[in-house]
Amino acid sequence: MSRFARSPLTAVLGPTNTGKTHLAVERMLGHSSGMMGFPLRLLAREVYDRVVAAKGPNAAALVTGEEQIWPEGARYLLCTAEAMPWQGRQADGQDVAFVAIDEAQLGQDRDRGHVFTTRLLHARGREETMILGSGALTPVVRDLVPEAEIITRPRFSTLSYDGPKKLQRLPPRSAIVAFSAEEVYAIAEALRRLSGGAAVVMGALSPSTRNAQVAMFQAGEVDYLVATDAIGMGLNMDVAHVAFASLSKFDGRRTRRLTAATRCSAVVHQGGAEAAV
């Protein structure tokens, strides 16, 4: 049993574009210390930058498999789930007041599921803990952590289907989701030949390259973003339209059709308005 079994435990569940991560960051910054575990290095970096802007560079640490920015005395830890000290302690051994696990439904993932399940069961804040995830996580939370209060949040806007489009007819500020590195690079090169330029975002890129590509797109230096479906894990991008390069993907064992959940989770949004898919 967790040593903080009596501290509030809340599961905030719902689809994309419901403000779950934003809520958790605001809750964390209201505490004297905190830690959040994320599914993506880019998402950890995004929230780290936000905390640095709010609390200063010495208050926040970024802990991933690629980057270790950990100032002495940092009070807020932004981590990938794998790099998260799941016991809820800082470098000096002190317990953190707040803990959140983002995209906790990845507990069902064949390769990473054990990591998210361990965090869901054991990572606790001294004063407050939040579990964030899709609505599909509801029965799991009820079974594994029945003491959790479940809060469901509705989507802020409505998704709409815009129909198939040729590459050259995609509007500016489009994100194109592909399912292999070869496909990502091929589409990006085709877009560069057509017009507008394209940024590329994949987990295989170095942190500095990924961050530079995201910044280039956000600044409007290029019109298109080509990425793997990992961008659906809570990244906030200034996107007006999302297109899928295909409706099937290799899932590690076989090539299969995308599920409705996969297609919805890969949607990104612009200022609270959901992108058309």
C-alpha cells in the first residue's frame, strides 16, 4: 500500500482536447513541489518549458532518456514515464507534494504497459495524485485503484471529417500523420517540392532537432508538419487540419487497419478548436 494512501487520488478521464494536462499542470504549480510522467519526450519538454516560464529555470527539472536538466533544488520534475522516479521522490530523497501520470491508458500497450501500470499503482504525491487518460481507462481505474475519484471531461469542440485530399491540395497549417520513417520523409520531401516547406517530427530525431522542427512549424516558417502518430499523445500544436497518409499501420506484429480510437487520438488542436480530420 502507498505511504500516501489517504492523500486525494483523482482520475481525470476523457478524449483529446479536454484540458486534462493543462488542469494537472495548474494543480501541480499550486503545490510546493510536483512530478509528472508523460508518454513522450516532446510532451515532457513542452510542459518543462511552461513550468520554467512560470517558476524560473532553477525550479524545474526535465528528466528523459535523452535529456537530463536537473538544477540543484528543482521542485518540479517533468519526466517521461520510464524516467519517472515512481516512488515519488526528488533527487534529495524528499517526497513530492503532487504527482500526475499522463496518458495512463498506455498501460494496455504491449511494450510499455508495465511502466504505466506500475506508475498508476504506486506513484503517489504526498498531498495529491492525478491519473490522466482516455475514457477507456474508466473500468481499469475502478478495478485497480477503486479509491480514486473519477472525473470525466467533455471535448471542448466537435470533430469534423473533411474528406480525402491530394497532397498538393492540403491547406496550410496541416499536419500529416504517417506510420513509418520512410513515409514521413517521402511526404515531407514531396511537400517541399510543391510549396510551403515541411517540418518533420519523429521520436528517432535528436532532442535538439525535434525541438527545432517543432519551433519552425509553430513560428510559421513552414506550412506543413509531417509526423508519426506519436503527436497525438497530448502535444499542443498550432494546426488547422489533420490528414492521415494511410488507414493502416504496422503495430509491431502485423499490418492492421486503424481503429476509431487510434484515429481520434492522433488529432491535435488549435487554441481549443479541434482540427478537422
